[in-house]
Amino acid sequence: MSNANLFERAKAATPGGVNSGTRGLADPKVWARADGAYLYDADGARYLDYHAAFGPIILGHNHPAVNEAVAQAMTQVDLTGVGTTELEILLAEKVIEHVPSAEMALIFGSGTEATYLAQRLARAVTGRKKLVKFQGCFHGWHDYLLMNIISAPEKIGHKDPGSAGMLPEAIENTIVLPFNDSEALESAIKAQGDEIAAIILEPIPHNIGCVIPRLAFVQTLRRLCDQHGIILIFDEVITGFRHGLGGYQEKLGILPDLTTMAKAIANGYPCAVLAGRKDLMMRFSSAGGDVFVGGTYNGHPVATAAALATIAELEDGSVYERIFRLGDKARRGMQEIADRLDIDMTVAGYGSVFVPYFMSGDITRYADLLRNNTAADTMFRGEMVKRGIFMLPLAMKRNHVSAAHTDADIDRTLNVAEDVLKLMMRERGLR
């Protein structure tokens, strides 16, 4: 059946036809197959995939070694519901081996679960209620942190809940600050430090593309948390494993108290981790502590097998060397095209991530991105999709290179991008 017919069936059975509010597209896709760097829809169209399911696909779709490990695990044990498996033990040990701040680890199915438990643990340890998050960072869909992500200009500096039905108490007890602003951070902690349980941030706010942290800002975070007994949480759901086995904290040289990870850890299989200091992690009920942790599917053999196989592929560093080189080639190439055509564009990114913003000037916080030409950004992505290059057709969303991409893929992408930008110049007067 066609995309259109299948999507009509989807809408009849599922609200909006998709199982997540972030999956809807103006031109709906029903995916039939994924292989390496490519996606195939129900109409038989092939797309070079840079969306990578919001980032988990680091080795390429349906990677043989990962799938083989999953198939092997399925012949040994499925879901037991009690006790543990050797796979769970091995994965926790690997996380502890590679992530600098990890002394113990718990395994979950999604990043939202990990951040939910991290903030619960922080509140239990400190006896405080308030949380600090930063404008533009996303930490899952639970009430405690779902606010002030991609906010309208008039909402910046005010509470901007991400959903109806959120508890007013949760909104009240969340403090939102501008990213990379040490002065605002100092001021907030001076005023309310003895009420703050935790500060949570994406070390690189990737949910608004790619905003690189200032080292001095992260150092100030660590210092203030130490001084005021606040738990520092790095949400490395995106940065962890995609930017290195040690996460972005290894690059910064700053250790958080707790770290959440997911996405690229298992190359697309549902696996997440909460890791951190032993004295904090031992407060969980799994160790006899007073902070409840549960989940029937935690440490599922399919997910843990996939994660172990993915980590094994990443450990010698060759994948990172390859995808970082290709990511740099994509960034430099797209910036060169924009500069040559005299188009107002800044191509940001890190490692295997590249993000073309339709703007110029420094980008240090969310407010800077209000200069982005959203209409041009969205049109560019949509035209790329029409030509078989799948970039999520929403403004400011990141693109991911996987180990399955080739130099030829990047060259093709840049050639198509130049054609699209020239089209936009002719039809929309883009500059």
C-alpha cells in the first residue's frame, strides 16, 4: 500500500497517525525499510538519512553486528522480571569503565525515565524541591522539566510549560535560566540556593541544534553546586556515546554527580542509563534505599545486547574518527557554499552533528536563535527531502552522520544543498 493509504489507516487507529508528538510531518511518511545510511518509504522512495531517529543511529540502520547480538540474546533469555542477567552486569560495567563520572549505573528503556529518576533522587538526597533547567534544553516529557524548550520570544524569561495538564507545583518549582550565562546562574543560586535540589542541563543543547557551552560556564556550575550542596546532572541522552564513549563530560573535563544517557548507546534499540556517584546511587530501592526505582523492562536482554554490541563497535575509536571527519566535511562544505552564494547562514555542530542555521553572528544561548530565518530553514530542509536527502523538516533540528555514510554521500548532500540554495535565491530572494 502507498504512504497515503497507510497513513489514513494510521490516523483512524492512532491519534494523529503517529505515536509521538514529534513524529508528525506535513508530508507524512510510512517507513517500510531501513538499511545503512538509507530509509525507504511505502512508496518505494529512498532517502539518505541524516535524521537518524533523533540521533540513536550511530553505526547505521540495521547494523549486522548489533542485530546478530540481539538475535543471539533472544535465544537465551527473554523477560524474567526478577533477578538480573549477565548482559545487565556487563553493560553497567562498560558504562562505569567509559564514563568518567559513573561509579554505578541503572539501566532503563528511555531517556525520560532516566531524567525522571535523576531529579527524584536529587530531591531525596537534598531534601529540597526546586530544580534549575536552561532555556532550550529538553529532558523528557515528565511534568518536572517539560518547559521552556523552543519558546516564543515573549515567553523567554517566563515559565513556558510544554503541555496542558502539568502540575502547577512542578512548574512553580522549576527555575529556568539562560544557557551559558554565569551571571544569571550566580544570581539565582544566591537568591534560592538553599531550596535547589539539582541543576540539569544538556552539556550541548542539541534540542535547539548545537549550542556549544563555554568552559567557564560549566566550571561555574560545578563550583556553585559544590558550594551549595546542589546535585549537578548532565543529561547526555544525545551527547553520550555519539560524541564519545565518555560523553561530552570527558571533553569538558567536568564531572557531574549524575549522568543520564540513551539514544546512541544501543544504535536504535530502546536503552537508557542513569549513572553517577555510588553514595547517591545506593539510595535507590534496588539497593535497599528509600528512593523507589522500578520498571519491568529495565535491562531488557534485547536492549542490553544491542548496547554491548554497539559499544564494542565504538571502542577502538575508528567509528568516531570516521564520523567526526565526515561531520566536519559536511559543516565546512555547507558553510563554503553559503559564503560563496552570499547567503546568511551559520553551520554549527560538533563531531558527527551539523546544523545549518539561516542567520549570522554568535550563538551562545537560545535567545540568539530568534534571529534564525525559520521560513528559509524549513523550506531548505523540505526541498532537501524532496530530493532524497532526509533532514527533519523543522527549523533548528540537528543532522547526524553515521558510520554508514560515505564521502560520496556527503558530496551528494552538498551538491543537492547548493542546488536547493540557488533555487531559494531565485524563487524567494534568499540572501
